[in-house]
Amino acid sequence: MFVIVDIAGQQFKVEKGKSYFVHRLPHAADAQVSFDKVLLLYNESDIRVGAPLLEGISVDAKVLEHLKGEKVVVFKKKRRKGYRVKNGHRQCFTRILVEDIVLDTSPKEKTAEE
């Protein structure tokens, strides 16, 4: 079983028990986080696609660490003009471990206001 979930503005295909690098999250290391913006659920027996999101499904994860990626060098040059600029940066990432995919199978009760 896997789900496609929106984490920090990007979509990830996540499975239970695997770790992923996502953009920096504002949570501390060893914190528990839950993502409820699930776009697609694939189980062996059924496929559910949200319009745009699925209700009652969430992904529970644990923040393992915060780190930086490899350095990206940006070099600009205009030939015969003496213009050379070397710049670079390192992207900030958070490594998370997906602990569980929670499916709420209880039927949603309709209220009189709806």
C-alpha cells in the first residue's frame, strides 16, 4: 500500500517504514508529525483518488534529522567582458520516517446542517 501525500508543497509517494527527504519542516528532531493532505491511496484491492483530497486518511511520521544537501555551484560568465560570478548554496532538508498510514474506515455521519 502507498499514498501520494502533499508535504511542504510537494507531492511524495510514501510507503510505511521508509524514510524520505523533504523540504525543511518547522518541527524539532524526534517529533511526531501527521500529514493529512492525501491525494491518492493505492491498496491491492482498491484505488481511491481525491478531488482534490481524500478525507479520513493521514500519514503519521517521525522527524529523524535536519540536514543540508550537496552544494550547488552557480557560475556566471560573459566572455571577453571580464564578468565572472561564482555563487552557490546548500538546500535545507528534513529526513522523515513514515511510521503508519492511518485509514479511517468509520462511516461519516451526515448532519441536518449539510
